[in-house]
Amino acid sequence: MKDTSKHQGLRNQLAKLLEEKGITDKNVLEAIKKIPRHLFLDSSFENFAYQDKAFPIGADQTISQPYTVAFQSELLEVKKGDKILEIGTGSGYQTAVLYAMGAIVYSIERQNKLFKKTSLLLPKLGYKPKKLIFGDGYKGLPESAPFDSIIVTAGAPFIPKPLMAQLKIGGKLVIPLGEKNQIMTMLVRKNESQFEKHEYGEFRFVPLLEDKN
């Protein structure tokens, strides 16, 4: 598990590219510069790890393209100590980005194979989420709620009600909504019953599946 100065150089280039694409949050860009994305991928993809592309990671899942990770992270406006629930741990790369930004991360993964792999990888790389859970992301994590933010890293046909209920007042839910292509959507909780909705254009994600293991 090597991380070389060449890798660091490629990360700096990637951060610069993301900045050119419109990412302005310094916290996000610093995390991208810091995290060895090549270690989250199968070694056959290592040479492409710092391209702005998504790659397969097994169990029919992908590691999102860095721009998508950066875009979702920027929408959350993460402050140090924010309690964030991530739905879809996947490779753990987005988890690591949130952790590097100072968040206390709770993350749920429904694919057992990925869950096992990522549970070992993250601590090995020095990223220690508060909790990694094997389970159904649609249900969220009521026992640890409320959260400052919730981030969904798979395309959802609708917004799961339990996730809305687990947000703090003022909290944000960032979720890609739609069947084939998704619209990046953010809900901000205004009070007990009201949410403000914002939309940020089209993205592509693997589907968020319910109750399937």
C-alpha cells in the first residue's frame, strides 16, 4: 500500500482540475489532495485513480468520480465536528473525504462484501468513522439521530422518509434523485415539518436498493 510523491503530484493536479470545474470549498480541495484514492481501487485501476472518472469496485458498485464526491461534499458545507450520516459506504472514499474535513461520520453499506472490505481498509489508512454499519440505508440510523447532514451516494427513486426525520433543524440532506439519471437534490430542514428543496443538475449514480442483501 504505497503512496508516493508521484501520487501526491497527481492528487494536486486533480484538485486543480476540480477547482477549474467550479469547486471552491478549500476544505474539500484539501481533502482531495490528502486522500490516496488509488488505495480505494483495485490495483488494475491504479494508474487511472486520479482521473476524474468513476470506476467499478465490485458488487456492481462504483467509486464515484472525484467531481461528484467534491460536489456533494461542498453542498454539505462541512464544519469540524459535524455529525454526518452517509448512505452507501461503497469503497469508503467519500467517507474518508468527510472524515478528512473534520466530520464525525456514520456510514451504512448494504453490500456485505464491500462492507467487510471497507471496514478493514479505512482504519488501516488512518480514517476512523464513528460507526460503519452493515444494513439498509433507506432506514437511516435512528438510534444515532439527529444528524447535521445526511449524504446519499446512490441514485434514489424517492426521498426516504426516515432520512428526513433524522435531520436536525437546519440540517441538510443531499441525495441524487431519479431512476436512470439523477438530479442532485438538497433538502434543508426548516422546522419540524418543513423542508426547503434545491436542485443542482444531472448526475449518474448506481441505484440505491432497499432491503436487498
